[in-house]
Amino acid sequence: MQKKKLILSIIALIAFLVWLYPAEQPYKYRQVKRLATAEDNFLLPISPHISLVTRPTETFHFPVKLDDVGPSNSLYSGSKQYPFYCMTIDSHIGQPLVDNQEGFGVPVYENLAQRSKVIGYSKDCLFKSHLQFYYLNNDEKLIKIATEQFSQLTSLRDAQLPLQLFRAEQGSINRFIYTIAMAVTPEELGTRTVSSLWNKKLIYQFHGGSGIGFRQGRQKATRTITRRLEEVQKGYAIISSSGNRTSYTYNMLLAEDTARRVKLHFISLFGEPLYTVGIGGSGGGLAQYLIGQNSRGILDGLIPQYSYPDMLSQTIYTLDCDLFNNYFTFRATDNLRWQQWEQRQLLEGMNSLQDFPQKIAFLQPVAQLMAGMVPSFPQGNSECINGYFGLSTFIHNPRQGFLRHFYSDDVVEQTNWNYWEDMAWLFRRDKYGLVESTWDNEGVQYGLHALKQKKITLAEFVHLNKNIGSWKAQHQMKAETIVTPFGRKMPFWISLWGSDNITQVIDNEMAPRRSASLNAIEAAYRGGQVFIGKLDLPIIDVRHYLEEKLDMHHMSASFSTRLRLQQANGHYENQVIWVARRDFDPTNKAFDLMDIWLLKRTEFPKLNAAQSKPTQLKDTCFDDKGAVLAEGKDVWDGNWNDVGYGNKILKRGACAEHYAIFSNSRIQAEGPWQGSVFKCYKIPFEQAIKQGMYGGIELAEQLTSLRAIFSQGVCDYSQGDAGRPSDL
């Protein structure tokens, strides 16, 4: 006990010092002025759905010439976003080109190393297309080849000289960094388009991450090659762009336009490939689903890894995470069951584990002390914390934005730093000038499924739904109280779990919930930001099993995608789901079978994706050595595809027995597993009782409280999404 008190005292002292002496870390350079932007506009009509809209004719004459720059304006995704932070230096390709002398953007120096003499500024981060050549040494590292070495490499053929050679071209398209990479022979060093080793097959590499726009992104040529080294060695060509990494933008129309132009540039140099297959994890997986759904001619097959159906659907339940964390930490302190971490899963749905260490465990007692509470250390962890800590405020709070340290104070003050702002091309602005959000929790009965199963009491259900609250309106939000005496990698969050930005109970009334804009939700659907399953391309959905690691890349996302395919097309035969232990990576095997699948489609173009699927390609789960644990049609059966999702005993498939599929907070509120109900249809509370929504639960003792909490009605998920256009 004495040791615990001492630790708490030390933490309190650190917190006090942090409060007094917040530290700032130096950064390379900052944006010094904000460029005035044109009014946001979307250049395409988006009714009925963007997949049915013809894209404008290309205005740029590809290919981009060497020592020249590609187009800087997107062809059809709206006006440029500013501020826009250049990352060419981070990508090891030097400074961007000067495009103004008025101080807009980042400074460009005469001597970068010494930061001496600013010769101008770059607001659009453009740089010239150029070639780089590499060889692979014995340690499998890429070594850049200087021009004067070309002749030597061409003439020498002895075994001492490694002759695995690669060419990479980099330049700017839509202000992002593009890369084209392939293997070459010694005779092809110095050439741009000679490609005798190319097998006529093309890979588009996507990347993930959580981004809110406002920066160019990093892309290194060496990383592009080494990430797909085995495929490049087999003869595949690789194309990619920092604009197709969701760390830097979730504007999926801009991502689509960028991918289309990068591929067009490639084709203008090398000709049409036999096919183009996408690959990429997390956000790089959902980008494939959306680009495949919304457009034609970019991708022929998809290998999404650790994927979600789309980002918007993910926000529905992940923005609940901090609401729950705030509730458990600050509002339900008299209920000790929520300190048993497995119990939290009843409400959150995603996995929770007792005695699983938290990297940020020290923040809880600090925040509780600052709130005037008795501090306590967490004795476990959850995916809501381990996977999503900090992301709620990063994505949703316009005053937060972890990118602010790249910019000068005046730019920080003028900019709305959230995910919704990256969607300004699509969504309307409200009267406060903030881009409307699609997130809503009005009428959601958190923990309803656990209540009906009698795993939580009626009193607990009432207390939760009265106190959990919601995110405040964007114009009422403020930056979290975060101080960084030890640098940004170890921040102290005084306002832990967004506590300052969550509504609370006042005068014993229910903590207010948030109602989303129906216009925003409809725009999200029509603008192709939501995966609705309209996709007939070959899909091998690959992931490692990470639930036991409390990793954010949960299995249920793949089955949410599958259900949407089923609902849209009547089947999901064009999607195969593979799951493996972490020690085995099935990606190379996926490439081999995707190659068979796509070549058959090339040979028989009248066959749809399901008809051309190789017979050996099935839903599969692998162990850590790559051995097949189970495969076949029903191996993933479980809660996700059981009609009713009630109290009856479910039959789980062989793979689901090995790799459990967890749910999320909205499923635990009895929402659908397909997961795209942004705003539920509500019915009166009394009607819900008559319809048997509460099963055999006797509500009498809490009837008055329940009527008050749900005076606006409760979600009736059987009616679908109130914001989804009827024609979709």
C-alpha cells in the first residue's frame, strides 16, 4: 500500500511539473502562412451514386516528362486543400520547387543543410520526375547506383557483383509523390521505358493509417520496392502514390483520381498491363473496396489486408470508445464490475482482457487526480484503448489535429483539424463554418443485448444510457489538455478520453446525445465514401488474427464487408477470407492464386468474378506454420451470419472455432453486423415494449427513468439507416 501511495505521489508531482512547464519539441520547419482557399466545391454530380457518374476527360497530356512536374490540380475531386505540408525531404528526394515568393507554404532554402537563405516558398510541394537505380546487396538492402557506375555494372559479370537491379521513377501527380518500380537488366540502367523483365502484370500498392489531410505524405522508392520485393523479382511492376495512403488523406475521390492518373502515366510509358491488382492493409484495404466499387479501369482484383469496409462505418462504433472509457473511468466509479476488464466486452463488443498491460496506464491516475478523484491504476486493457487511444479526438475534434506542430500558430488557429474537413469536397458546412459529421448516437440503447441476456442488470443499463452522453457539437469542442515535457512520443493527457468534449448529466437529466445531419449521411452514400457492396471484382481478404493482441484490426470488419456484398448482389462468391497466425504471412500465396483468377478473367471476359474463381480458392484459416486448419464454404459461420442474433445457441464454423470473431458497441446495442447504420429510425419507447424489444426483462422498476432517457425514441434497426437514400 505504501509503495502504491509513493507511486501515486510521484505521478502527481510529475503532473504538476508538466502543468507548470510544458515543453515543445523542435521541428524541421513550419508552414509560415495560410493560403486563402477557394470555396469548397465538388465537380461531379453525385446522383444516384458516384459509380454511375462518368468521370471528366483527362486534361493533362501524359506521360509526365522527366525533369518536369505532373498535374497539381485534381481532375474531379474539388479544389486544393490548404494548408498542405510538403514531405519531399522526408521522402529523400530533396526540397520541393519554389512556386511563390509571398510566404505561402514551406520555405525553400539555398542550402538546406544549413537552413540558409530562403529563396522562396512552396505551397503545392511539386518536384520534378526523375529516375533512380538500385542494386540489392547481400543483406537485401537497396543501394543507390550513381550514374558513373552504370558502365561498370554493364560490363562486369563476375559472381562477386550482385546484379539484382531495380529502376524507380518518382515525381508529383495531384501534389502527391508517385512511384513506379520494376526490375531491370544491367543493359537497361539509365533507361526509362525499356523493361525486358516486366511480366506485363501490375500491382497498385495502397497504404493505411489514420489521416485528416493537410499534408503531402512520405513515400520512399526503396520502401516501395522492398515491401513487394518478391513480386518485383518475379517481374511485376509496382505503382503507388502517397495520395493512396490513408495516413495522409481519406478523401476517397481524390485517392481515386490520383490512382487513375498514376496508372495512366504508367500505361503511357509501358502500355496496358494484363491486369492490375491492388494490395494494401487497413486503410489501404478499405481504399481498394471503395475504389473498386466507385470506379472502373483502375483495379481488376483486390488483396485487402486487415481491412474495413470503409472509414465512415468504422467511426460509428470507434467514436463510442472514448465515451465508454470516459464512463468507466469517471462516471461509473461506484460499479466495480467495470474494473473487471472482461466485463467491458459486454458493452463495447470488442475484446477486453484482464492483466493485459496498457502503455498509457499512468494517464488514468493522473487524470483522476486532476479531476479531484481518488486515483486508481487500470488492471487490464481493451481494444478500445489499445487500438483506438487518441484517434477519437484526432478524427473528430476540429480543434485537435496531431498535425498542428507542422504549422505556424496563425495557421493552427485558422484551420479545422479533423477528418470531416478532409471531406469538405462532399459535405456541407454548418453555420459555424464546420464540415458536417455523419456520427450519431441518438436512440442507441448501449448494452441492450447484454441486458436481454441478463448479463447486466436493468439498473446498470439505465445508469449507462443516462450517463454515457455523446460528443459535443463541433463548434463547442476544444483542444485536449495535452502537455509534452518528455516529447510528443510520451504526452500527458490531462483531459483523458476526451472528457472535456463529452456531454454530461446536468440537473439529473440524461447526458445529451448527438443527432447527425441527414444531408451529410446521404452525401456520404452518394459520394462513394460508404461501401454498399456494389462490387464484382475478385477479392482475397487477408489478415492475421490480432484479437488476442487487442489490435484495432478486428476480424468482424471482413464479415461486415461480406454482408454488404451479400445484400447488394445476393451472394459473396467473389470474396474469399483468409486468416492466419502472425508467424505466417499468406500474402504471397494470395498473389499466386489471384494471378490464376485474373488470367482466367482475361481469357474469358464474359465470366463474372464468381464464375471465374479458381476451384482451389476457398475461405481458409492457417496456423502459424502455414498449415490449413480448415477451409470451405461454412468455416466462418457464427454470430455475424446468424438470422436473428438472439439468445439461441449458434453453430460456429471450424475457422471461427479457432479464431473468435468479436463484435462492437453498436452490435451490442442490437445493431446489424453489416455495420452501416449511421442514423437509426426511432420508434417510441412504449412501442418498443409492445414489439418485444426487451425480451423477458421486467422494466417496471426503471420505467420512469427509461421513459425520460429515451423520450425521443429508441433505435429500431430493422428499418435500416434513416440517412441512406431509398434508391440505394
